Amino acid sequence: MHGFSFRVRYGDTDQMGWAYYATHLRWFEIGRAEMLRSLGRSYRSLEDEDGVRLPVREARCLYRLGARYDDALRVETALAERSRVMVSFAYRVVREEDGALIALGSTEHVFMNRDGRPMRAPRGVEELLDRAPLAPPELLAALARR
Amino acid sequence: MHGFSFRVRYGDTDQMGWAYYATHLRWFEIGRAEMLRSLGRSYRSLEDEDGVRLPVREARCLYRLGARYDDALRVETALAERSRVMVSFAYRVVREEDGALIALGSTEHVFMNRDGRPMRAPRGVEELLDRAPLAPPELLAALARR
Amino acid sequence: MHGFSFRVRYGDTDQMGWAYYATHLRWFEIGRAEMLRSLGRSYRSLEDEDGVRLPVREARCLYRLGARYDDALRVETALAERSRVMVSFAYRVVREEDGALIALGSTEHVFMNRDGRPMRAPRGVEELLDRAPLAPPELLAALARR
Amino acid sequence: MHGFSFRVRYGDTDQMGWAYYATHLRWFEIGRAEMLRSLGRSYRSLEDEDGVRLPVREARCLYRLGARYDDALRVETALAERSRVMVSFAYRVVREEDGALIALGSTEHVFMNRDGRPMRAPRGVEELLDRAPLAPPELLAALARR
């Protein structure tokens, strides 16, 4: 999986002393943007040059351990599933210090054009996703479990 | 289901012109806080007086329609599932103007004491949840579908 | 001044147990949107129908008392200064329970057209601002003091 | 001044296509945390080991250029003013690509103990601030101008 490191900021915490639960979706967003960049394209260039947007159709997060202020974390991102009209990513958030698992999750996206209509993934996007790391089966299994 | 009305604020939107996808989890938080208040207790009093916290173990959101700046929305909240050690809530976010479904979702919580240890729900919390509206079967079915 | 009531949400707090300091700017945004609405127009309609935007050129906040989770607050908004090319608003945030002053502040905006160029305020906006409540001198004085 | 690089994330943008105006205060928070770290201590260790907190008494931001999604920015932080009971920092946010000035600002903090009472800066904090870079006169002048 692709990894990207960052820290928990003061504004991310809540009065329980942990990162607020919506913050994790932001980390997932950072994870997928940086994974795409590592493959050679920025998500911005996909929007600007290919005219494609990837709005989220579903998001899910399993919270395992609270993340504290200033914790150095790493979000790991990989491709979970794809078709001509959608793509989903799987994520793990781990604490750099000891590898402890903070959270895991997934997001499912549709390809949409500038007018807000569903579209097939443009060729450039298809080629990009061909090179994406695949989510390990254990992660997909953990996400499938209810 | 219990309903609470609010508006999409400028800071909630992103450059796609819709409410950013993590914002929906904030709406769910507002929904469950206001549902508890409508039952006679604030979530703050549960933390302060009963010494119980309800950290989130899992969150899920299905996005159906984008919400635009200044849209008047209503978050509807109900009890989905409970046991002695956990509780889950189900949510629907609808547009006030025409009742259009913006999103649906769920959050699952554990009961935790001040030291961060799992605990059984205090009696006061049990009695509160006894009075909570129950999620309609169609909503639970829509959430169970993958 | 125009008043609008709201509550501090869990996601607004930080680990100090108070609303995070950037949240206050969000409250100011809510205050000016609701003040405009009370005058008969929504800020959305100004953007959509008059083609004018009011990006912020300067923001300032003086923090007096921490706001806690679930506190019922009221943001009070009034016009501070105007010219043909700019407008500024002044704000007070008070606790509903006892009127305690949480914060005061100001934001200064320029009129900008859809292409991102400065413009003179359209007639409809001028007429709207003609009806806006004026900031009391004590508030302006408190904001002027350094 | 101390510099720290980061990117504008999707969740930071609003429907105008720029980073929302409260986000800049978050960048300032990141700037001062990373400046302290570069001097040898984390802000977390100041809270945990020295029992001191630095709540914000005043914040100010002058917005010069909008920051777009995925822009690589750098927040520059320096000491602006200090006394035994307070400290203020000055900030500049620049675009990495061309050095364009996005925003400048300041925050003023008081030293507070765990009980929420004002205190004199502990010796460890004094020594840390002794080593902080000083804000250049031009920045202080730009911030003083009204």
C-alpha cells in the first residue's frame, strides 16, 4: 500500500482528547490524493485536464485506537475494487511510533463529468489505476466483516 | 425518527460546490445529540453526571445527493441496535424543501468510563435509550445492503 | 445587532475542552449569512443572482472566555464600515445562559465578480446593506484597541 | 522565520474554489507547533511536562491571494512579542511554486496552568522562546497597519 505521513493537529482533537471521528475521512482523502500523485498524476490534474471528478458514494471507517494530539500517523492507501463506472479505495491509519492500528476504512467513488453526470473513466484515469497498489486480502476481509 | 433542522454553511462546502463528505459525520453527531436532548438528557450531562462516554467504533455514510450551500437540511436520528456494551444509531439527511434524500448512515458506539475502559451502560442511559425512537426497517435494510 | 443562536458541537471542541479557535470564524460566517437573510436576501442569492462574491480580506477575533461543548451561544452581527468597494462586519459571541462575552471580532470583505475581479457593490447589495443594523460604538472601540 | 510545507486539501476548499478563511488559523497552529519542535520541544511536551497551555487571546489574518486545492504552501512562523505572561507569533503563508504571498497574520497567547489560571512562563518555555526566530520588521509593520 502507498504510505503518507502526517501529524494529528490541535484542531483535529476533541474534548475526549482524541482526533474527532470525522477527521479520519479527511485523512482518507489525503491518502488517496497522495497515492494518485505517487503514480504520476495529481487528483487536481484529473479534474482540470481529464474533466473527471470522483465524488464519494459511500464511506466507512472502523475506529480501533484513539489518535492523540501530535501523534505521527501514516495513512496507507490501496485500490480495493474497480469497474468502468466506479472505483473504491481501502485505507489503514497506523501510528508511526509502534505501528499500532488506529483505523481502517474504505471509500467508494463514481466517475462524474463536469456537468455532474456519471461517465466512464477516461483512458488516462484507467491507466493510472492500472498501476495502483492493490489492497491486501486481510484488509478487505476486515472491512467486509460486520 | 427524531428530526433536527440546520443549514449547510459556506465552510462546509468544497470546490465541487457540495458539502464535503466528512461534514456528514458532523451532522450525524448533531443528530444524536439532539435526539438525546429530546428524550430529556443532554449528551453533555451523560459525560458529566454519569461519567460515560460513547466513542465511535464504526461510522458509515451513503451519499445520495450533493447538498449545496445554504440548503436547509434535516437530520433524522433513531436507535438502530443496542446491547449492554454498545449502541448504534441510524440517520437520514433530507432536504427540507422537497424531502429529497441527501444521505443515510449509521454510527456504532461503545460505552466507556472516564478512564477509557469499556463499561456497561449506566442505568440512566439505559432508561434514556428505552425511550428512543426506533429506526424504520427500510432504513436498516438500506444500510445493510452492500 | 442581529442575533442568531446555535450550539457548540463536539467536533468544534479541542483537547483543552473548549471550542477550537478557528471555529469562531465559522460562527462569524454564520452570523453574517443570517443577518443578510433577516434583511430579506440570502448570501446565496447574492452570489447566484447578483453575481457578487464577498471574499474576506481580513479577519480578527478577540477571545474572552472559552466556549464549552453544548453551550448555547448567540452570534450578534452588525455592519461596521462600508464603501463602494468593501464592507466590514463586527461580531459578538455571547453565552445565552448568562450573556457572558465569549468573543468579539470583525471581518472585512471586498466585492468581487464571478471572474475574480474587484467590482462596485451592485445596487441590490447596496440597498440590502442600507438596512443593516450598525455596530454599536463600544464594540467598534473594543475592536480598535490593541 | 521557521518554514513548514504542506498542501491545501479538498476539505479545506469552499465553493469559491479557495481555501476557506478559517483554515488559515489552522495553518498558523501548524506553523507554531512545528517552529517549537524545530527549537527542540513539542507543544505537546509543554502541555504534558511543563503543565502550561497557550490559549489564544487574539488572532488576526490578512488574506492576500486565494489558495487553491493541492497548492503546495509554506507557513513561516516567528516570535513577534513576549512578556512574562504572554507571547505572540507572526506568520506568513507563501506559495512554494513562486513565493507568492497568500496571507499574513498573528496570534497572541497567554500562559495558563492546568486549572485554567494565568501563570508566568515556566523556565523551560522561557529558554525555548529565547531561541525562537524573530519576526522581520517588515512583517510586523504590515501587521500593524490598519
